Amino acid sequence: MNILLIGCGNMGAAMAVGISRDYDYDLVIVDPDLQRVRQQVGASVAAELASNLSEISGRAFDLCIVAVKPNLVQATARQMAQLLTVSLTVSIAAGIDIASLRSWSSPATKIVRAMPNLAASVGQSMTVAVAEPSLSREERTTVKTILETAGRFAWLEDEAFIDPVTAVAGSGPAYVFAFAQYLAAAASSLGLEDTFAAELVRQTLIGAAGLMERTESSFPQLKAAVTSPGGTTEAGLSALESGTALADLLQACVAKAAARAAALRTEAATRA
């Protein structure tokens, strides 16, 4: 299979590393900063490198992953339509809907819109995608195979769900990192040395994530397993969950992120 990857920032590099690790596909990476690409992917990725699409003009690819910044997707898609033959395009740009991608792309190219998250860099992304109806079962399997190199994958049948998924899974790692930041600060305020407080929080969250991964217990069940009546955890949760404080805060957090995802989509459609 011939795969083209356009854009090799953090997410693009993660995709390149995963594909090269799991499959012996012919991979071409296009990015204007080839020195950064070499630093990002290292010697583990065997790929042909090009600084722009003109360098590979006239070539044909089975699948293209568009991993450029959202404001560059329109120009990139139109240049692809002029210079290349691409059977299947997978865009991982936030806020760019399938209708926009279709209007900028070659009629012969089938379109998939995907949303991974930063954990792709360690093979632990939660990636979702929605496809044009014209995709065959075999093509859907191909996309799933490629995107699973970054972690777990699920199809969405309705593009309307991309915005809430973005608000939870796409932005979610930042919420976890913010929680870690403030938990470590709380530990330091009790006299623990900053570096040790950070280590304590980091391993606690890693351990909790491991428990969620290895058990089918629900989140409330896992919480209950840690919480003894009258104990320290119950005392801490009484502050964290005072009234509906935490639930309300997360509801507002996800709602604002989803609204921004919708706004980005509208802005992109307006630019088109």
C-alpha cells in the first residue's frame, strides 16, 4: 500500500511511527521542515521525504493522511486534487467537516474525517472517524487498520457526534493534565517537595488508568473500591464532589469545548 502523510507535527509524527512500526507500507511524508521531521520520527521510520507536494507531482497513492493545521487544509486539498491521484483521504484536522473536504478535493477521492488525540504519540489514542457513504467495507477496514496504529478506534455513523467526541477525547488529555497539575500543587502545599509531589501524582494517575484498562468495573464501582466509609478517600471526595460541583464543572468544560469545535467548523465552512 502506498501511503502519503501530509504534515508531520506531533500528530502526524505519531501516525508515521505507528504505521512504520506495524506495517511494511510505502510511506511518503510531506512537510516543509524536513529537519524537524527527522527529529520527530527518528531512524525508526523508513519513509521518503518531500518538502512540498510539487516534488511528488503525478504520483498515485492508495491513502493520504492530511495532518496539517486546520487553516492549511483547504489549500492542501486543492493542491492534492491538481497534482496527485489519491484513492482515499483521511483528514485529522479539527473543525473541518466532510462537506468542506469534499468541495476542495478531487471527485475521485473518497473522504474520511478522523479525530485522534495526543496519546497517539504513545500508541494510546482514542480515535474516531466518520466516512462518506461511498466507502466500501474493504476501504473502511483499511482506514481502521491504519488508525489503530495510534491506539483504539471507533467508527461514528453521524458526523454530528464529532464535536462532542472532540470535546471529550480530543481535548480530554489536557483536562487530565490540568487535574494532575492542581493535584500536585495541593500535595506541595502540604509540605511535599515539588518533584516528589509530581512523581506521586504521575504514578497515581498511571495506576488508576491501568485499573480502568484492566477491569470491566464501572467508574462508580472503581471509585467505591477505593473509598472506605469514614476514611480519607471519602473525606477528600466530600470536598471534590461537594453538591454537584465537580459534575457541573466537567459538564461546563465539555459543553464549552464542544461549542468551540462547532464554531471552528462554521469558521472553516465560511472561509471556503
